[in-house]
Amino acid sequence: MTAVVDFWGVKRRVRLDLCDEPVQVGDYVLNHVGFAIRRIPSEDVQTTLELYEQLLRENTGQGPEDLMAADVRGEIEAGRS
């Protein structure tokens, strides 16, 4: 009941037992603290990735950083070190 996910080049093992529906290799999932909690429908993948990229782009050290952007950056940096 685990899988390896790739999050901007950072690979993590996540648990699948809380996911809202079964997933297969190649599916995109929403991961929260080591648990895949939702399979992202294929028609929503591009929009979801664009929203994450926008979040990171708009929160680049200009004033207080959005907490979600800080969390995403922390995950990326932790995985690369």
C-alpha cells in the first residue's frame, strides 16, 4: 500500500491507504504528510501543476511567504539535500 512519487524531481515514498480511489503507475496524486489523499483526474493535472508553479513564482522573497509556498519549497529543498 505504498508508492514512490516524484515531486519536482524529489522522490518520496507515500502511503496509498487514504487515497480517495485506486491509483496506477503514472497517475498524479495529492500528497499530504506522506499520504496520497486524492488521485488527480487526468483532465486536471495540467491546471494543478500550473497552480503550483504560479504559487512558487509569486512567492519569491517579496514580503512574507505564503505558508503553502513555504511548505512546497521546504519539501523540494529537503529532498534535494
